[in-house]
Amino acid sequence: PPDQDQGSDLDSDIDPNENFEPDVNQALTKIWRQFLLDIANRSSNPKANVESAYVKLSDIQKLAVTDETYQNLHLSDFFKACHWKVGTRAEWSRTFTHLFPVRGDERSGSTQNYKNMTYWLDWTGDYLNNSNIPNATIHLMRKHLYKRFNKLRWMPLAQRERVWVSKKPIVSLRSYPETHTTAAPWVLIAPRHEPTFD
């Protein structure tokens, strides 16, 4: 099915009266923290030579990532090579929807990365597929997650079936280093921001 922008309704302000039970707040914090870790830990390596990973971080450093990691627009702190673009608001919200789908988003076929990520299993299994949780609660949880997501400055250019795409650049992407024309992770920059490099 074609991509749909299902994040635009999340842009509205959160009503201060829309409060969660403490256990839901705790769950959101846990899911978000795990999401940040999983994105780093599932970042792609070259198939031919794992020793020359696209990502600079060691396994230990990947366990220490925070919001600030994804707010750092100096991408060469994270990547040895990548292909990137500045996203539109629609692309940014669509990426969020790929990463945090709505209830009823059934994905068929290969879902590379997603089903190997703890945050995804928690979000889809414990919440989306839990009939005891009302749709209104799920929607409000996504609004809170989207608010945090919008504070980030880059993310993988996630697709519906794959979190990390590592291919040769297409025409809409720019490359780091500029001479890098072979496969590398695709990165989406938040709207109205520009990355920097060494």
C-alpha cells in the first residue's frame, strides 16, 4: 500500500488535562529509551566488511545514546558514510508513522529490522494489540511520542518494511563524503535543518 501521512493530526498541542496513569508514563519513557538504543544498534554495516562499519560508534557507545545523539547535526560524529536529505514535514511525520504505527497497521512480507527491535515488539505487542487499551489512549501516547520525536534532528530514512535503508544514493539524496557513491545508510534530516560534516 502507498505511504500515508498519519502524523499530521499529532501536531496539535497536547491538552494539559490529558494525563496518563503513572504506569503509562513509565511505559512511554521505557519505549522511547529503547527506541533510541534500537535505532543505533540496528544501524547498517557493509555486507562485505563488517570491520568498516558505516557507523563510528562502538557497541558500548551505542548503548549510551540519548536524545542528544539524534539532535547532533554534525553527522560525521556518527557516520563514516551516509546519504542524506532534508525532509519535508510530511516526510518527517511519515517516518514517525513507519517507526510508531497506528493501531491496525498490518505489515505483510519482510519487515527487516522492525521485528528484531525490542521497542517495536513492546509498542505493537503490549499496546497496539492490547484490546484493553482504548484507541484514545493509543492516540494520546503517539502524540506524546511525536512531541519527543520532533525534538530530534535526524533519523534513518525509514521505509514501511525497513528501518535502515543502505543503498546507492538516488537523485534526491546528497552524500557524505561527497565522493561516496556506493551503498550507505539513508538519513532523513528534520525539516528546516542542515547537517554538518568534518
